[in-house]
Amino acid sequence: MCGIVAYIGKKQAYPIIIEGLKRLEYRGYDSAGVSIFSDKLVVVKKKGKVSKLENAAAAANTTGTIGIGHTRWATHGEPNDKNAHPHLSGNGRLALIHNGIIENYATLKKALQNLGHEFISDTDTEVLVHLIEEYQKRENLSLSEAVRKALQKVVGAYSIVVMDENDPDVLVGARKSSPLVLGIGDDELFLASDATPIIKYTNKVVYLNDEEMVSIYRDGTYEIKNLHNEIKVPTIHELDLKLEELEKEGFEHYMLKEIYQQPTTIKESMRGRLNADEGWVLVGGMQQYFSRIMNAKRIIFAACGTSWHSALVGEYLFEELARIPVEVEYASELRYRNPIIHDDDVVIALSQSGETADTLAALELAKEKGALIYGIVNVVGSSISRITHCGSYIHAGPEIGVASTKAFTSQITVLTLMALNLGYKKGTITEDYFRRLLFALEAIPDKVEKVLKQNEKIKYIASEIKNVNNSLYLGRGYNFPVALEGALKLKEISYIHAEGYPAAEMKHGPIALIDENMPVIVIATNQSAYEKVISNIQEVKARKAIVISVITEGEEKIKAMSDYFIEIPETEEPLTPLLSVIPLQLLAYHIAVMRNCDVDQPRNLAKSVTVE
């Protein structure tokens, strides 16, 4: 969701900003723009891809060593040139870029119009830059002071960077509920919505906290304070992020690369957390509050999208292995429905980015009610990782493709480790079963490699169904959430309507849709419900649907009933989602490519949803 890059230093700003905007394309956007100061502010902005912005900027004077850039995902106002960022103040002196939503913009806009301000765009952002202008000229304030005064009047979420034509030796940034990172280089400074645009130049960053502002100066100095004008002492973090992790490395798309990374990323999620030979599992993030988590009367998972599907798998794992009652909540619903949360509850948030607005809000609510809050995130230094009492990183590395793949399996790996850790300590699983699961989990990366070797077969199956309009995904038990995730992947990137269902629920409605044109993808690896799954497939076949089954190697009965089948290696049933989801990721990917869809940046979607 929206991207910010800003630079001040000795180098030419425009090439750095454009390259940074390209690295932020994965976040999802519909327009892009830059403002560079040469002898005056130059603003170029364009609907569409960054490449269109580059073409438009070729005719402009973009020389200069200070500048700001933005990729916009439309909230207020349709995607077009005038609504793209940066936005200018009425006097043309200030340029501003903004991620987030100003909720009280209509009230502010009316007040500013009464003072004579005229607006060009349909956006809430333009209101903010006019408000800063009003404070600046009314009270003769510095840029930093004018921004601080204006933000005290703002209700909503924001990360902003502002540039002043009359003071080209400073940029001012601020954040609330939307991430902003300060990058510290050699005699140069950066501001960005995440670290990806700046890692080429520095690995030293400061994560701004809510309601903090930063002024960065041409001489390489900076100052951070809050909206109450109190100076803050920053913590500088050194990023363990390599530039090559942000490249495709020979793959046609980031999504395909990330699918193929899963043997490694699953292993990284386990690294240092278990040893099957020695018979132990230890999730470090749990240890400080282990007794409280183990004795919780209830665990509530809060998540959105793919992370919500991971949480559903977590529900099965925690209830079966640790015998702790679990509820799985959409974070967007939890935050608004006045939930009953007790101080002996544990709320576990899952978010790849660690910046999901609804999940953050749900955690703040749970924290107010006294619950212990635990974060499972991928991005180091993200907002969720900083507001939780404790948590675990999944160590999946940067996930650039908008459709999440490796984060899903890494989240499930961490949830499995947590459930095993709790179950073993509580004595709710036997020593023998505990050991079997440890060895089976250690073997998962090699088994994922084996599934990936069926890529060409899966590609062929994709070619057979690529032109369908609808599809149905069925699963039972641990593989019901996988059915949901498989359907989501197909919807996200191929724009084919797909639904995931518990297999037994098919008869309660979806069976009415089934005909000879409907592919039904059945995840049929459950030994605990084997005969029931066969019965479901027979019902589907009776209605002449195309049956694609995901089965365990050596299974013959379901194979014979299927039009197409994909085999996965045998493993313990609680671990099957880590294998059964891989074919579904590949299937969605190949169908999307064959339909000429933008796999890494599907329409209307953003990688990190940082506004409601």
C-alpha cells in the first residue's frame, strides 16, 4: 500500500528515488510521482507504472540533490494524474507525499476553503499540505514547526514527507499508524516506507514510532521529536538484508522465486528452535511469558488474508497438541465488535509485514483489556513487533510478490513449533508422538523440494483449466484452511472466481454450482477422514466436474477417481498443510501466467494493507 522514498545528500536525488520507487512496486499502486528541487520545485506525476513516470520526467529538469517520490494506491479520489502525489501547497512552496488516510479531511478542507484555499485534486492529502501552508504563513513557522502544528489537528493514519522550496536543506517526515524508516548513510539521509529502497546505500536505520517526526538535514544530521515537541533519542538498527534478496535471481516472477524458496525459508523458521535427535523444541519468543501462555484459558488469533488462513491451521495445531481453546478472528472484525477479552487471554497476531492496520488496531484493543499480545511477523522492526509483549520472527526474508506464499508456510512452521513446545510441556502429547512430529518436521524442507519437482506436471494441469470462470477447493481438518488459501491464491492473481470449503459443507450449497465446466480441487491427504473424502469426490464426479486431487504418494483409490492428481510425500497429518499448499501455489501461478495476468502486482491489491 503506497510507497515513500526521499533523499537528501550530495548525490543526484532523482535516480535514487526512481530506483527506490521500482523496489516499492511490490506494495501495489496505481500512480507515481516525484518532486526534485533544483532552483525551484519540479513536480512530475503520472497515472500508471513507474516506467510511465520515467517517460514523463525525461522532459523535465530533475537535477538536484534533494527530492521525494511516491507510489499511490487510491483511497480518496480515482487513480489519475491530478490525484497522484506529490501534492503542492496553494502557494506552490511545499510538496508533500503521504501514505494513509486523513479521516477528518472534509472538516479541515471546509475550514481552509473559508480561508481562501483552493484545491486541485480530490484527495485528503492535498488538504494536509494546505493546512501546513496555513500554519507556516499565519505564524511564520519553520517547516518542522508548521508540520507539527498541522498534525495536531489531524485525525487518521499517516506517514508523510514534506519539502519546502524556501528551505532546500531539510526534509521533514512524520508517522502515525503507517510505517516510516530513516536511513543513515555517509553524508546522506533517506526516508522510506520500508527498507527495500535504501538497503543499496545503507543498512543503518531508525524506525519512527507513532506520532514522531524527523527533520533530516543536508549536512547529514537529523532530529527526532514527538508531536509534543519532546526530543527523542533514536535506536539505530543494522539490517541483515542483502540486495540480492530483492532481485528475481533468474526467475520470471518474484512469486515463483518465493515458491521455490520455501525449502530454505521453512528451514530458517525452524533454525535453532528444534533438534529431533536430542528431542527438544524451544521457541525463544515464548519463554518470558511461557507459563502465562501455557495456562491461558483461551488463545485468540487475529489476522487478515493469508495470515488468517495460517491462523486457522494454528487453531487445529494448538487445540490438538496443546489442548488450549482457540478462536480465530478477522482482525478487521475483532477491532469493531466490542469483543469479550479477559486478562488471562493470549492474543496472537499474524502479519507478514507487521504493519497491517486492522491487526494493529485489534492488538491495541486487546492490550487495553489486559491480554498478553504475541506477534508472529516477518519484517524486523515492524510496528506489530514493537507493540507486542513478545513474539517470534518467521525469518522468511523479503516477500515481494503481493500474493503471499513463503510467509504462509513459515507462519505455519512457527505455529507448529509453538504448539509442540506447549503440548510437550503440558504433557498433552506423548513422548513418542512428540518425537515423531519433530523428525517429521525436520524432514519437511526436503519433502517440499520433492513437491516442487512436479512443477511441469502442475503446469500442464494449469493449461487444461486456465479458461474456467469458477472453481471449488475442498479440504477437511488441517487441509480445510489450505483449501481456503488455494482458492485465495487463484482469485488474487488469475482473477478466476474460486471458493474454499470444508468438504462436508459442499452439500450445503456449493454443490448446486458443480457441472462439467467446474474444476474441483480436493486436498485428499487426511488419513483420519479418508473414507469421507472419497465419498465427497464421488459426489463431485457424479455431477461430471473436473476433479483435481492432491494425494499422498502411493494412494491409488483417489488417484483412479481423479481427472488429474498431484502427489505429495507422506508426513504426519498435522504437518500436511506445509506440503499440500505447494501444488496449489504453483497451480495458481501458472494459470495466472497463461492468462497474461500481472502475477507479482495483481490489480487492486497491495502487499501491505496499512489503511482500513
